[in-house]
Amino acid sequence: KQEVTQIPAALSVPEGENLVLNCSFTDSAIYNLQWFRQDPGKGLTSLLLIQSSQREQTSGRLNASLDKSSGRSTLYIAASQPGDSATYLCAVRPTDSWGKLQFGAGTQVVVTP
Amino acid sequence: ETGVTQSPTHLIKTRGQQVTLRCSSQSGHNTVSWYQQALGQGPQFIFQYYREEENGRGNFPPRFSGLQFPNYSSELNVNALELDDSALYLCASSLDRLEPQHFGDGTRLSIL
């Protein structure tokens, strides 16, 4: 059974520091892995999607890596800003369940000015 | 291009009641998925509909049911509400079953 874990559950950093968020999964049989951002009481905004054949994806200050064999992904956010404060969730798409995204519980990030 | 819209935004019900939540998919999307997100947790997959047929279901009892209409809008129905059903319910639409899912802002359901 696939399990997705995100550590730490919460993180507080001063503005300007780089953020490193971790995601691990137990079953490497995935189509892709996706990182989302969730603001309080809101839906999910997709940040980056990495296909299973890819090693990383980049968008602006965001970079996500994927090591499928070890079941790990890392999201890097460079030069954090107070506007980056949110909960970050990772999700995998298992190959044995077309429709399903399986999520971790998220990392709550606070960037202090 | 309009995004995914959900209604209502908030809802309060009592135990034993029934509720219907609605989702309007993004234009051109034929697939809709529903998720339940309890406070402090990640979303849990309820089910997915593709071209009006159920295309996969998570570990939720039969009192959670859904419909997808010809215009690809969707409903989530929950019967015999329980306290544990209190959560944020998220709808996501996609161009096809394996395409990236685009999420709405959710319906916050509170059970008293």
C-alpha cells in the first residue's frame, strides 16, 4: 500500500532563506509526482509536476527533484518571501489507480519578515 | 477560461442528514475527481468520474455517491451524515483521466 510522508510537518524561516521541503513515498510504481500549494481555507494550486522518467523540474524560484528508486522528492524554494507562507503538499499518481492522487499531510511553512 | 467552481462554499448540517455538493468543471475537461480533506491532513481520494462513468473509488462507504452530467459538471452526495464527515471537500477536473488535475476552492462541510 502506497504511503506518502512529508517531514517536517511545520517549518518557520526568516525571509531570504532557502526552503527545503521533503516528500517520501513507499511504492516506486508511480506515473508522476506533483507539488501543490494550499493557502488557508483554499483549494490546491499546482506548483510543479515531475513525470516518473524525469529527475527534476524548475519554475522560477522553485525546483523539485525526484528519485523514484529511493522514493524521495525534494522541493527547493530559493530566497523565500513572506508570500511563500502556505502549506505545501506532495502527491503521487500510482500506476495501479488511474484517477487517484495520493497526498502527504503537508508541510506548513511560515516565512517571517 | 473559467476555472473549477464549487458550491456552496460553506455548509452546516446535522448528523443523519443528507447533503449534495456541486462542482463545475473547467471548460473542455471530461474528468472530475473528488477528495475529502480533514483538518491538518492531506486530501483523500473519494472517486473519479470520466465521461459520466465512475472510474475509480477510494476507501469510502457507499453512502458517498456521485454523478457526472453530460456537460461534465458533477455532484457529490453524502447520506446519513456522521460527525467525521466534517471536512473540506475538493473537486478537481482534468482534460482526461491521466492529465493534471485542477482544483476548486472546496466546500467546507460542518456536521453538528
